[in-house]
Amino acid sequence: MTPSEYLQNILSKQTLDPQGDELADLKNRQQEVIALLNREFPGADMTISVAGSFAKETMIRESYDLDLTCYFGNDDSSAGDTLEDIYNGVRKALEKDFRVGPKTSALRLRSCQKDSLDKDFHIDVVPGRYSGTERADVFLFLKSRDKCRLKTNLGVQIQHIRFSGCRDEIRLMKLWNATTGLALKTFVLELAVIKILKLPEAPWGVAERLRFALEYLRDNADSFTVEDPANPTGNDLSEYLDSQVRARVKRVATRTLNDVDRDGWEGVFGPVEEVSRTRRAAAIVSVVRENPSRPWLAE
């Protein structure tokens, strides 16, 4: 088996079955959320859409969720007058049926039922308001940030990633991000992979391109930048790449490349057979403790 064939097998294992339980659960919960929001905001000028890795076609089994955007018209005040009001108004509505965990600009949904209390439904709801009547650019509320709002465009982001020609490499880098415990923000990682693989010296072949991306991150950890394609000059993503994050990227990329040199890609992702979540959780602990990274061997 060639390195690229091995990585394609890993990708196959990380692909959710279209008829499987995981996607069926997501779709059922999606309908519950849509019904709830329509019930709580009757007659609102509101658009609910699927976003995130599902829309970008970069979802992996190891770490997946469904992003649902809930955008109100620029002159609609059904959920509130300000972006913060909208964020809190949608949160309160969702709390009728779910336990809600506030995130930076999203709301994570978990079970509030006694028999499954706090079960993660893998769904984030992102409230926002369209900036104009063309219903393209939106403003999102940013919780716990100096800048309290962010202007972006969901369609531009999805198009940029979905049609980048880098989806296999993005999915493998997301798996690397998850199994090593690197915890780099997914959107930043996606943008970095695309930017790196658009360089004229980037090679062909998934194994070669994956190695090229890791080598670039290792060698340029202190200087690489990414820009939001929906608002390249207006959205500062540097806060996700502070000195500690950059040092961690360099350290983990270096260790990963050493593993590849010694044991091939199996030294990074393990055998093609699916690894249990218990063993993967132990692997993340080992990375945090700075032990050599072989998540598939962790006990």
C-alpha cells in the first residue's frame, strides 16, 4: 500500500455514512431546532441554513458537528435590537428544549433530559443579522472579545473551502489537529492549508501535499498568516495565532514529521482499523504531557 493509498483509506474511515446513525441524528436535531426557532419567532424575517464542515464537505468522524446559522433581516427585531440581544434572544429560545453552552459567536446544544443529561448533540447555532437587504454579508456577536462584532459572509467562506481543491488535505489536517490535541481553531487551520497548498512549489499527491503543509507549518510557525476570505482586511484572525499557539504548532508539526520519517503515516494516524475513542483520549493526554506522539499506541 502506497502512502497516498493508506491516507485515502484513513479518509474513508473518517467519512460518516450518509445512511448512518450519526448523520440521521444530526438531521433529526436540525429539524427540531428549526421548528423551535420558528415557533419562538413567528413571522420573523429569519433564515436558517446549514454551514460549517457539512456545507464545506470537510467533515470527519473524529470531530464533527453541524453548524446552523440563524440570521435575521437587517431591520428585523424579533430576537432583539442589538447583536448581543439577538445572541441572547436565540439562546433563551433554544433553552426551552436544550441545555445551551455559549461559545464565542455560537451556541452549543446539549440534552436537558434526565435520562441523557448534557449529552452533546454536535450542533452549534450561530445567530446573526444581515448587514443589508442583499442578504449576503452578516454581523455576528462576539462574546468575550474586545471587538464585539464580526462582519463575514457565509457563502464566500463555504465556496472558498469547498472548491479549494484541498478538501482531502484539510480533512487529514483536521484529523491531525484532533488526534494530537493541537486544538488549533478549525477555520484557521482550513485557511492555512489552502494558502499553503496554493503556493507554486506545492507538490501533487495527497501524501506529498500533507507532508508539504506540515513542513511549512514547522518552518514558518512564527510568521505564517491567514485571512478570512469574506473580509480579509476587516477580520483580524491573529488572536488565534498568538505566540503560544505558534510554538505549539511548531512542536507538534516537528514531532509528527519525525514520526512519519520513522514509521510512515501509520506512526501518525495508526492502522487503518478504527481506533477506539478511549485510546484516542489517552493519546491526547500523552500529547499534553509532551510524550512522543503515537496516539494509536496510547494506553
